[in-house]
Amino acid sequence: MTSLAADTRTVFSRELRPLRYDPFTIIIAMVQPLVFLALFAPLLPGDKSEALRWFVPGIIVMSCLFASSMTGSNLLFEIQTGSHERMLVTPLRRPALLIGRALKEIVPMVAQAVLIVVVCLPFGYRLDVGGALLGLVILAGFSIGMGALSYALALAAKNQEWMFWVVQQTLLFPILLLAGVLLPLDGGPGWLRTLASFNPLRYVVDAERALFTGDIWRSTTVTGLVAAAAVGAFGLFVGVRAMNRST
């Protein structure tokens, strides 16, 4: 276990190096969520500060989903250049190659959340700091799982880069829309709410909205935490298995 932890730390540090030298990549991943924020926020009814309290946590989750689901493209590039094969023959344990990469997703997620909040503060947005920190913990578990699944998809697609993007884009927006990120699902038809009930991201979004407003003791906190933990555990299981079988 000590060796696994050390190997994971090594891979984690390696994956963070590009972010240290080129932090602008974090901003690039935020462009689409910020566009949604700029276009949808003016359409929200009622008091704008209250509307932002509902909308901003969803945008933060969207940013997290976009970044973590696309991160497998980095591994695809390493596969194409031969860097991944060289990593496989190093003494590093294979599970560490996946876990270290997945843990790296926490850093851009936190950075993007902070930047989105800073952008919204001049427009009257206010949040509860304690609840927001707990919300980031939940998002960290979700980011790890989604990142691991993205890496597993990259390993499955391997030399067929188009397959990675087809699967990623096909699943991304249904997951996003069925989470109620942009529009509330309460007024939707029954079949839509039924589909949404099977989407773990919906419970994460509900938890983030409650936590960012300081409503920590709602049941949504527990369901969001369970959903994020389930995605994290499932993603790591699938990702580690795919890495162990990688050639």
C-alpha cells in the first residue's frame, strides 16, 4: 500500500505539471459553462441574486462534468505518441497510473469553481462558505469517478479517437439535461422525471444548490454525497480494471 500511495503521488505530480506551466487550460475548459451562464442568467425570472443562487451551483457542476469527461483525450494523445506505452513498462503500479490521473481532476475542478464564483460576485451572487466547501468535497468524488471513466473510455477507444468523442458527446448532454442544471425538472413530464431519477448527477446538483446557500442539513446533502461516492467508486473500479488490461 505504501508503494501504491507513492506511485499514485508520482503520477499525480506528473499530471499536475502541465497545469502549473500552462494554467490557461483551466480557463479554456470554462468557456462553454460561462457562455451558458451569460446567456441563461438574464432569462431567469424573479430577483437576479436569488436566481443566481439557484443557477451558479449548476454551472459549477456543468464545468466539472465537461472537464472531467474530456480529460481522457489527454491519455489518447499519450497513446498516440507512445508516451503511455513507456509509462506501462516503468516500475509504477498500474492502478497508480489511473488513480493518480483521476485524483488530478480535483485541482482544476476547485480552480474552476472559485473562478466562476468570483465572476458572479459583482452581479449580486452570495454563497455560504462552509456549505460551499462541503459541496466541493462532494464534487471531488464525482470528478474522480468521471475522470476515471473518461480514461477508461480512452483506453477502450485507443487508436480510434473518433469513438471516444462520439461516446463522450452522445452521453454528455443527456446526462447534463437530466440533471436539471439549466432548467428545473419539477414541471417536466413524468417520464422525464423518471429518467432523471436514475441520473446520479441530478442528486449532486440538488446537493450543491442546497449547500452553496448554506442549507447543509437537508436530505439532498446525503443523497448527493452517496451519488458522488458511488460514481467515484464505480469509476475507479472500471478505470483500474481497464488500466490493468492495457497493453
